[in-house]
Amino acid sequence: MLLGLVCAVGCAAAAADAGVRLPPRLEQGQLVIGHAPPGVTLEYAGRALHIGKDGVFVFGLERDAPPRVALTLRASGGPPRTLTLTVAQRRYPLERIEGLPQRTVTPDPETAARIEREQARVAAARQRDDDREDFLHGFALPVDGARISGVYGSQRIDNGTPKAPHLGLDLAVPEGTPIHAPAPGIVSFAEPDLVLTGGTVLIDHGFGLSSSFLHLSRIDVKVGERVARGQVIGAAGMTGRASGPHVHWGFNWFEVRLDPALLPKPRS
């Protein structure tokens, strides 16, 4: 039998009763970084969570996460318990984008098949679950002072065609602007010419967390390379499905796409 604990106003009190530390407020699109006591296992959305030797664990709340989600925990020798966590709901804007290459909006069968193959390779790269905690010291913007031209969660109408929501942060910068790694990690994917995303780089930060950088005009890193925060990984462009020069910064917990704007800032 599952024992339930409800996190009605803030999650910290109920979680603390189980020895688990969580942020006081959770919202859709958030990367959740918590801490578990020794001997505890955790599961969220059917996935056993990676818990570090220091007790750190992470999980991601998707764009449309419901108002309540369950975190299941089991202590050594004890029955499973369910923490019911309250998730703040967000309102997302509608964005209309014109001037995109039409073959990327309504692709022909051959192009659609290529897109499917390419996206499968990207999805495979996001399944890494390395025992590294490169995410713990926070994330800087890939370009300082850039104008934000696209936000996470917005419903997109591309060339008049309703498409999936925009699940990242767009920074409008001139073509050739250097793009910097927001946190340390290992390059897990680097390709110059994908149909939808053009020049594409993924950096794995450990525990299933990865940053993706799309529409690059130049790539300066290779798969397997260790990068430091602030290292130049490439240059902004408008390759793939883009109407103007910018860099799209996406962030994932495995297949769950999260909001880069909600990531913790670097520690001073």
C-alpha cells in the first residue's frame, strides 16, 4: 500500500517529512534539483531517478505538467511512499512566424523521412545518464545581453501552419556571434546540417540533463570533447528552420524539454 504525503502550498515541508529536500516552489518547465537521504530510492513519471553519492537528484516538469504530480520514494526496508507535489500552472503566448523555409514546415516524404532519422539520433544522444554533476553550479546565458526573440512554451504558427510549441529560448544575435557553453559538460552530438535545426550541438551535463544549440553557422567542438562554462562552441546562424539569425537554446531531462529561463544561475 502506498502512503501519501501532499505538498499543498509549498513542497518543502511535506518532502522534509520524508527526508527529501526540494525547492519551495515548482512550476511547469522547471528543472527540479533535490537532495535525498542515504538509503532512499526515488521514481518520477515511471523513471528511477539517478541519485548521486552526495544525495543529489534531478527530474524535469514538462511544459504541460498537471497541477499535481507524484514522486515515489522507498527507504531501506520500508514501504513505498508517494509525495504529491503541487505544480504551478503557466500561461503561454501564441507566436506567428513567417518567412521560414517551406520544406521545413511542410516537408515532402523524402525530407520527412530524413527529419525522422535525424531526430532519432538527437533523441538517442539525450539518453545519456552520466554520473557527473556539471549542472550543480548553475547556467549562464550562451550570449550575454542578447535580445530574447522566442520564449519557452509558446504555441507556434509557422508560415500559417499550426506546429508544436516552441520549447526553448531564442536569442536574436547577428550571424557569426560566438556561442558559449552555459555550464561544463561533454559534447554528445555535433552535426552541421540537420533539416530542422541546421548546425546542432548537444552538451551533456550529467544525470540525463543536456543543452542543445540550434541553427549554428559554425561548430567549434566535436563529440566526446569536454567543455568548460564560457567556452565558445560555435557561432550563431540561421541554418535549418529559421527566419533570421539567432541561437536556440534548448534544455532537456532525457526526453522532457525544460525552460532554460528557469535554470539556476551560476554561483558567484
